[in-house]
Amino acid sequence: MVTQTKTDNWWATAAAGAVVIALCYGFARYAYGPFVPRFSETFGLTPVGVGVLGGLSTAGYGLGLLLAPRTSAWSARGTVLLAAASATVGLGLMALAPHVTVFGAGIVVAGAGAGLVSPGVAQLIGETVGARTRARAQTWANTGTGLGLAASAFTPLLALGWPVIWSAFAALGVVVTLIAWRTLPRSPGPAVEPTAPGSLRAAAPLVVNSVLIGVTSAPYWTFSTSRLAEAGLSPVAATWCWATIGVAGLLGGLAGRAAGHAGLRTVNLVTWTLAAAGLGLLALPDPGVAGALLSSALFGSTYMALTGLCILWAARLVPARPARGITWSFAGLGAGQTVASPLAGALAGSLGSAAVFGLTALLALTAWSQLHHRLGPP
């Protein structure tokens, strides 16, 4: 099914994009963490080895981000399909890996799919969806990460070997790739972009905002499960919290419509405030199950909303080539996560994980500096 002109039938493109994003992020990138104990047992990994494999995922993600503007300029639809295929191949390599070297190669390939997918989907929506509904399409497609997290959350509890589970992930990837091939629209390509020598300088506030998202989200992605265990929650309760992150993330799709009514800057700052509240709940001495679930819901919804708002911000900076602006943004997000994870670990060792979440919540509130017109979104 193809289309050659921009249309307001935005939901079909957004839904197809969300499914591919769910595959690339929820399965190929973020499902790694909950299975680390099983991987360590199979391959005899030390903590250093676990860290190296996590670094390979980030390296693959960065490679995908570097390639995305060029491949999206050639074909946005092709970039999304390449992302789905890369995630599928990476998952398959991991499932069938006879030793850790092949497993590491699979992590790199799967991570590259995650780097390719968001710029590709955003570019495709920019080329095929009418201006009236484009913001909604962008933010709803971005919630695919939450969909993938929710779908994969309980798989670590299955009484199956991880290679079987990963093989199922790869099989699902084949299905998703075929669905995307059948349903994603074609476009005539991006419009001719006027020269904008100051565009990179104009993107600096966006990149800073994205780095802040990375820095404040990294402790949650990495240490929230151990923080909940420290607070006395069972592994099953922690799994429900992880699933809540994914389900609540679907609410992030409302950010596009809200930004259309209240403005991008206002919605961004309100979302940052709610994100700080979610982080701060894990700083409580005893958040309890209710506090942990509320924290997970706030984190999931605000993380998806903030990344979706970054996509809208990037699309406003580079309207003809949103993939370029989104690459800048997501590179900043990845850099922030890469730096913050080991730093948060060091602080947790000296101050305790509760203090780390308290400090991270305070750091999130520095986003209010965006009230200054030079630091906030347009």
C-alpha cells in the first residue's frame, strides 16, 4: 500500500512506525537488562564483561544514529525497514550465538536498528503526513518504545531458556518487518532544504535538553530495579513496575496534541516537573508498592513525552530534514545516558541509591532554565 502525497490518514503511518520502534527499542535494545543474570551464567560474564556488552549496544546505537540522516535522505521508508531488519538479525544472532563474540556482534547489530528507527520514522511522517496532524503522528509513533517495554516486561519470568525467548523475539521481528514493508507509505522524498548555516547553533538548546533527558533517565533505567529491591519489593513487584513504565509510556503520545494547544515550551516544562516528581518518589526511604508504581507511571509517561517533544522540536528546526535534527537530539540523549550510568553507580556506592534519585530529581528541575528564550524550544 503506497501513497504519493501527504495525507491526514496519520494513524496508520504512526501505528506502523510505533510497531517498528517497539521492536527496535523494547526488544532489541532495552530487553537486554532484565536478562543480564542469565547471560552472565551462560557466558561466564564478569561485571566488566556485562559492562562491555552494554557498551557494544550503545556503540551500535551510535552507529545507527550516524547513518540515519544519510539513509533517510535516500529513503525514509527504506531506513525504517533497514532498522527493523537490523533489529531482527541482531536478535537472531544473539539467540543462536555459540560464544560470546557472536553474541556481542548481535548486540551491535540490534543496537544499530534502534539508532536508525526514530530518525527514519520521523522523516517518513514528515514526508507523508499532513501538517495538521503531523505532531500527533510523531508523538504517538514515539510511544512504540513503551509498547515494546510492556510487551517484553514479563518475559524474564518465563520458565524457558533465554535462547528460546530470544528466538521468539527474532521471529516477531520477521513478522514486524513484513508488516512494515506492506503498510508503510512511500513518499516522493524530502523537500528541497534551504541553506541554514545557523541550524546547528540553533539546535544547541535541543541537544542540551536531550543530554539532560539522558542524564536523568540513566539512573532509572539502570538502578530502579535494584533500588526497589533495596526498599523491600519482590522481583514480581519490580516486574510489574517495569511493565507500568511501558504501559504508561503510551500516554506520552498525548504530548503532541498538548503542545499544539499550550505550546511546546509550556508542555515541555510541565513534563519535566512531573518527571522530577517520579524520580523523587524513589528517593523516599520506603516508597512502598503504591509509590513505586506511581513512580514507574510518571517515569514512563514523561520519558516518552519528553523524547516525543524532542522530535517535534527537531522537526521545527529542520522541517525538510527532521531526521537530521532528531539525530542531533538522540545523540545527545545517548551521550547523557552513557556518562550518567557509571557516575550514578559511583554515587550509589558512596551515598546510596536513594540519594542518587533525590539528586537526579533536583537535576531534572534545572530544565526550568528553559524559560529563558535562548534555552527553550521555539
